[in-house]
Amino acid sequence: MGGTTEIFGYRISKEKIKSIADFLYLTVFALLLGYYFLVTTTFPIEWRENFPAYLRVLLIVVILIKLTYVEIYDLKEVLFAALISLCFLAVWIRTSDPLVLNTLLLILGSKGTSFEKILKVYVAVTAGLLAITMAAALLGFTENLVYIQEGRSPRIAFGICYPTDFSAHVLYSLLAYGYLRRERIHYVELALMAGAGVFVYVFCDARVNTVCILVATGTFLYNKIRHKRAEKQGKIYVMNRIWSWLLAMSTVICALFMTLMTVFYSSENPLTAFLNRLINFRLSYGKKGVDLFGFSLLGQYIPMIGNGGSVKESEMYFFLDCSYMNLALQFGIVLLGIILIICSVIGFSAIQKKNWVLLWILAVVAVQCMIEHHMMDISYNPFLWAVFADMTVKAGKRLDWKKKRKQTV
């Protein structure tokens, strides 16, 4: 990127403008991320009502700066951004949920910003706040909820509203860290990741997130070994095409599976009844949501009462934990569809860029979201921003694809 442009009578290089725009975006992202993270804690914080609105204004300014002075968009990007904007705005107008608008602005604002920088900010904020929250809970500065449920060991939330939410914070922070490290990750780091999985199992009894952490650790190890082996042979590791396509489409596959299982759920069907018990009644609650509210194009208000924030179990409990059913019923089929398209675009872009770690991460997120509701959650899933962010690997870390032969698995 070269050249200068005139702003208010001053000549400023486009590189400088881009640096300012990226800094503003990352700053606003950090603040929004911190806001949404702290909402999931037991800290008694009274937020100013307009705080997120001020951040939205800054995001709009960043987007306008990039559109006007910095980024160059091809026709496909313009049409895709327009489609995403149209879908998100329609749902936001229908539901008035600020999460929808904030997610849209973060996606659009990420254009041209280094995805590695976005994830570095994400890891720094979430890991830092998680450590502070844990310390505050253990030292008695904020409530440390402990859930006692029949047939399960005590489940500690460590200052977060619910034990599974705590373990999900751990999972997504590790996924982001694993992406940043990729094949450079050390065995000690992998051992610590596995240890984190054991930790959330022992103290939170969070079985799904434990499995996801261990699977993610295994995929990071596998990716490291394959790259190392290929490098010794003077080759380049390339994932099998069919397998890479399955991983790229994993979000769509998981969404279709959960939707079909939910719609056709019956307590009298041995298969769906067994699966429902296995995943802690996600199918029956989803089916109840379908029967009571039905599907809508652009979303609807659905009153949900979960167990988070209090150790007392509510007699009126009803919560759509599955991300795909949550999106389909609460935010509409249109938004679910565009989220699936975004994830698929990210997946096939990862194939094109030979970014195999990102493919594995997308698959882990897709499976985790079958059970939990974090697909479109700013404080958890940062990988939606990859659709427009700059995915370039830093100089000095890029492999020479022309000089090495391919190694396919």
C-alpha cells in the first residue's frame, strides 16, 4: 500500500491512516470484548447504558475511514459485505438486540486488520480477565458459585456465571492461542493445554469443553508433527482434499445434524432419546422451542431462563444451549444461514491459504456449538472476524511453496 491522501489540508500516507484505523479497531474490539466478558462474571458492575453505543460509533468511524482512505474491495467482497449487512441489519431491526449490530460492525471493521493481531488482543484480554476473575473469586472479592447437582461432582464457576461458561472461556482462549502458535507450538505448551482440559473436568465437570480442549490439543500436536515430518523430507504438508472439505463444511454439517435431530426428536424414538440423554437434553429443549415458538425468518423474542448466576435451580428452566437452534429460533433462519455461509467462506479460504490449523479450529468450534450457545458471542468466538481480516502470515514465517514438493495425507 503506497501513496498519500489529503485530509483536512494535510497530506498523510495511506500506511499511516491504515495504522491508525487498525489501532482504533483493535482498541474498540478490546473494550467490547472486555465488556461482554465481564457480563459473564459475577462482578456487580453497573454499566453506563450508552457505553456500547459509544463503541459502536467508533466502529462506524473505523469502517468509514477504511472505506474512504485505506482498503480496496473487489466486487465479490462488496457483494458479500452487502449481503451480510442486509441480513444482520434486518435481524437487528426486528429483534433490537445490540449483539447483532455489534457483531456486524466487528466483522465489517476487521477488513484488512491482521487476524493475528485480533487474536493477540483476544488472548490478552480474555486470559487476563479470566485470571483476575478467578483470583477475585478464590479470594472472596466476588461470588464463587459452586453447583451441587445429583450424580455429579461439585462444579465450580470461578467467578463466572456458570461452570460451563468458565470452561468455554478456557477453550476459546486456548483455540486462539493455538492458532497463533500453529506448528511452532512446543510440547510443553501442549501439555499445559491438556492440563487445562483436565482442570476444567475435575473442578467444573464440563465434559464437552474438556473433550474439545483435549481434541484441540491433539490436532495442534498432529499438525506440528505433520509439518515437522514434511520439513525433514523437504516437502510441504498438504491436507487430504476430501478431509479438508469436510472440515471446511463442519459448521454446516453440525448445524444440519442438530436441526434435523431436534425437529424429529421424539422420546419414543430410541435413537433420539439416547442422543438427548447423552447431550443433556439439548434435543428436548430445542424441540420444545420449535413447538412453542416455531422458526422465523428474522428472529423473535424468546424468554429463556437458565441456571447461570444462581445455584438455585429454576422450576421454569428453559434455555436453548445449542448454538444452531438458538440462532434459528431467537435470531431467525436468515441469520443462521448467513453465519453458516461466513464459516464456510472462512473454511474454504483456509484451504486456499493452506491454513490447516484454522480448519481444525473451525471444526472444534462447530462441534462445541452443537452443545453450547457461543457461536455468535463476542466474549467467546473470535473466529468469525476471519472472514474479512488479513490472514497473511508474518514475514519470515511464510513457507516457500514453490521450492518444496507437496506432501498429502
